[in-house]
Amino acid sequence: MAYIKISENERFESALRRFKRQCENEGLLKEIKKRQYYESPSMLRKKQKDDVKRRQRMNASRAQRLQAKRSGK
């Protein structure tokens, strides 16, 4: 849970900005959006598999670009 202490002389806008930054750092909004709708365990597994495939494709394309760049010299 995000918690900030507000000093007497602190403006509301700056305290709100600090609170928002702390929420973002803790990942609260991301977690809320993730839990907004129920996802069945099978859909979670499918999403994880898709993420792995996407990362592998990205890494493969990076490796190809790097290799082409090296061989082009």
C-alpha cells in the first residue's frame, strides 16, 4: 500500500505527485488493471507461452541484425 507523509508546509500538488510516483514504483495500477477481469489458469498459461515466443522472436531478430552488422564490416 502506498503511503506518504505530508509535512505542514508541503503543497497538495507536490504530495499528490509523490503519491502517484510511489504508486507507479510499487506497480499498484498495473496490478489493478491485471486483476480487473478474471483470467482462467489456462488463459494465464497461454499468455505466458505467447510472451516466451515473442521474446524468442525478438532475440532471434536482434541476433540476426547484429550478425549482419558484423559481417557487413
